[in-house]
Amino acid sequence: MKRRNLLRGALAAGLTAPALAALTAARTDVDQALSPDVPQDLADLEAAAESYGYGYHGQAPTRVLADLVTDFTALRPLLTVPQPAPVRARLCRTAGQMAGMTAIVLHDLGSRRESRAWFGTAARAAAESGDGQLHAWVLAREAMVPLNYGAPRAAANLADRARLAAGTRPTAAAVLAAAVAARSYALNHQSEQARAALTAADALMARLPESERSDTWLTYGEQKHHVHLSHAFTTLGDTRRARESQQRALELSAPTSTMTRTLLNIDAAACSRHDGDTEQACRRTVDALTGLPDGYRTGLVRRRALDLYEAIPAQHHRERAVRELRDVVAG
């Protein structure tokens, strides 16, 4: 409880230097223990990892981050005591899941460097666990860092590695990897490859077992699929199919899915821009941003809005709606 409160206090002001130092210390404690011939024991931590997989549920990302990292540090003592190999594999799998979800939150908050470091720890834990699908999931989720922050070629390379690791079976990691690859190719102006990856993602999704279709960070449900399709088709300029996926994703998104719903609304605004209505695009994006709680108006959401603004031709930059968008993004 004391560690949790300390982390919450450190993160209350955002991802400041002391807060990042606390996160690094927590990650390093477990990371250093992830070596051969180390241990574990677990049920409560596995249940905690499953619970975190359901996302923010309306909570501020920094609060979820503090709780996640607190439970993650509880893995260290289990890793430093000899355990039977099957138990250790389960513990490393839980460590990989928790480190990966911590990286997701840091990505959403805009802390790219820290997110990549946590994905590195997640990959080590996944490799030690022997769970190839978890390793593929980590690579696919890590690909979303460069994907969402301006490096689509690096994202495509990671997504391709994830697809190779996942194999051809219909798994959550395999569908995710194909969908992320499609988005990366689209941003890299490789439309033919993007559409081929989208076809592959749809085919895998059609065969995905029900056990892997729940709406969590660790699985891959219909809602998540349409979120990825929305961004891919929006980037490709296929606004009809993008809007179809946006509508379906919004229908499937809970009211508490604040970040997801906002990103879908920004995709819809980008579709308006593609269709030539710059004013509507800007107004929809401003409405999406100003309707957010303070804890969400940063990181990934701000980046996506900034991408839309930067895609608007310079001759429109003096228009009132464009200036309002610029001011909101800058603020």
C-alpha cells in the first residue's frame, strides 16, 4: 500500500523525472531477476494481470499505471526463489503481460522511451516463459509506438517480426500483428501491402476462437479489430470503409472507453479532411479534444490530433477552424 501511494503521488504531476525514476526502479527490480535458474508462485498475480487487461474503465491512465507497477514489483520476490520449471514459466508469462500493459499505458501517455524500455522487459519475460504467442503480442504492441509517433517503417519491421513469431494459426497475436502491419504500410504509402495485410487480418479474425475474442488488451475482439481497420482505411483514404468501421467500433465501445472513442472521432474527422471538408475536420477534432478529462488530453490523443492538423495544406492555416485546432493542440 505504501509503494502504491508513493507511486500515485509521484505520478499525480504526470510523467515527471521523479515519476519516471520510480517507474524505472520498479521495472529494473524485476528485469534484473529475469534470468535463468530463478523462481515463482502466483494465482493472485495472474488474476491481477487478467483484470488489468480490461483497460482503463474510466480511470485516469496514471492511476492505472501506479496500480499496475505496484503489482508488477510483487513479482520480484517470486523470481528470486527457486521454483519448478512450469511455475516459473507461468510467473514469467505474468511478468511479460504486466510489463507489456505498463508499456501500453506509457505509450498512451506519450512516453515513448519508457514505453520501449518496458516492452523490452516484456519481451525478455515472454521469451523466458516459452509462450510464443505472448512474444508475438509484445512485438505487435511495441510496433504501435513507432506507428503512432511518426516512424511507420520501424513499425512495419516490428509488425513483420510479430507476424513471423505468431505463425499462421488464428490467434489474437496473429490478427493484431496483421492489423498493425496494415496500418504501418498505409502510413508508409504502401497501399498494396496494406490492403493485403488487411485481407490477412480479416481472414484470421474470421477463424479466431471465441476464447480469444474478449475485449481486453491481451485478446482481440471485434471492437479492437474495427478500431485498427478505422485507422488503416482512414490513412488509405478509403473513407467509406473507414466510416463503417468507426460506426461499428463505437457501437461496441463502452461509454467508459474514453481514449478509444476519442481516437475514433479523430479518425472520423480525418475522413472529413480526406473528403475535402477541412472546417468540419477541425471542428470535430476540437470537440473531441475539449470533451476529454485532463488526464487524457495528452500523449497518443494529442499526437493523432496533431497529425491531422499537420496534414492540412498551409493555405488553410489562416482559417478560423484551423487556428482553433492549432491552439487546442498546442495547449
